[in-house]
Amino acid sequence: MEYYIVIPAHNEEAFISLTLQSLISQTHLPKKVVVVNDNSTDKTAEIVLAFAKENPFITLVNKTSSAIHLPGSKVIQAFNAGLETLDDGYDIMMKADADLVFPDNYFETIIKHFQSDSKIGMVGGFCYIEKNGQWVLENLTDKDHIRGALKAYRKETFKQIGGLKPQMGWDTVDELLCKFYNWKVITDASLHVKHLKPTGANYNKTARYKQGEAFYTLGYGFAITAIASAKLAMMKKKPLLFIDYIKGFWKAKTAKTPLLVTPEQAKFIKNYRLKKMKEKLF
């Protein structure tokens, strides 16, 4: 199986060489790697071009966008700019962050998962961050969720879910749509990926309400949003974020923000979320 990787990168000169080094060291090499230089003002582009010179499967795409880092939209617009430059000659499409170090067997292992069952639509490992000299699990999500930093999709799945949506919530709606279309989502706890810059390190103040807005656009409804918000705020150890998330939800509802999903998909998502919540309670 062949895989393509698209890496959106904004001012990643401190990390991108480590990411690319880990990709060219894979036991099963990528067929193509596209790094999208999204408005960087540092040496990101130069570093990528140096790697591309030695490794012809790496290419650089330059994109201009606003410098404001809003979760979701900016990164997926950059991803889509990279995607546009690629052909259809892949079996697996990967969206990766520019601050990851993959173990050498990462993609070999992921490919084995995809080959083991034709109904597997997505596979991912786990992100680890450095704390006091130790690499520890970046514990922001459930163990059955693949982090936005390292999403790998089977081609048929990727096309059926309609690619990635340039909005906050893109990295939840993709998995929910996988379930809607009866694809399996697999996480492999043996795959430890080093995440060099913890999630959300760059988000600005406007981003505070975006999470609640995302819950609304996923079709969660208020009850599920309240539970999901409380859980996320506790996981981030910032209980006051709960208020921001709820405000964001009501802002989106009042503004009649369009949903990321169809009414049929929203109904499925709501029922699926309630089922998962009940399982955890009983």
C-alpha cells in the first residue's frame, strides 16, 4: 500500500527537520510528502527545500494566509492546498503536523492494520509530550480517538467522508462520519509519536469560543455539549473553559451557524454520542 502525507507548516523551523528526518527513516517510505508552507516568516521553507533536494518524494507548496492561528480552519485550508497538488495514486492519505517525531516502524505498522481488514477506515498512534524529562501520553482525548496531529485515512474512506472540512471540529467529524458510513477507527497504543509542541500552544483569544461552536456544528445539541465541555475543560485542567465552550455553543446557535453534517448524520451523531456516554456511566 502506498501512502501520501500532507503537512501544513507555519513557522516550524524549530521542529520540521526532526519531523522530516523521522519520515525519511521509515521502514516503509512514503510515496509523496507535501509540506505546505503556510505564510511562514522563518526558515521553514529553506529547511524543507534542503530535504527535498536529497529526497525527491518531498515537495514544498507555498501558501499565503492570515497570520492569526484559529484552530481548524487555517490548518485544513493549508492541507487542502497541498492535497490539490497530488494525484490519485495513493491507498492511504495522511494529514500530519510539522512538529512530530514518528517511530521508524510507524507507517509499516499502520499499513498492516489497513491490510488486516478492508473495513478499517482510519488508523493512528498516540501523541506523547515531554514533561520533566519524561515522554508522557498527551492525555486530551479518549483512547479510541485519533488525534488531529496524525490522521491516516483509507482512500475510499477519505473520499466518502468528503475529505477534511476547514472548520474547528474537522478532527471529530471525520471519525463520526467514518462510523456513519460503517468504517472502523483503530488506535494503536504501541505507536508512540513525540509531539514536540503541545496542542493549542499557538491559539489566540478568539479561539476560546470555537470549541463550543464546533460542538454545535457537529449537531451535538445542548445536553451533549454541556457534558463534552465539562469533560474537555477538566482534561485540560482549566475548568473555566467550560463557560467559554457553552458561550461558543449559544453564539453559534443564535447565529444559526450551518452544521458540518446533514440532518441525518447529525441524528446519528447525537445517538452515537449518547450511547457512548451511557456506556461510560453504566
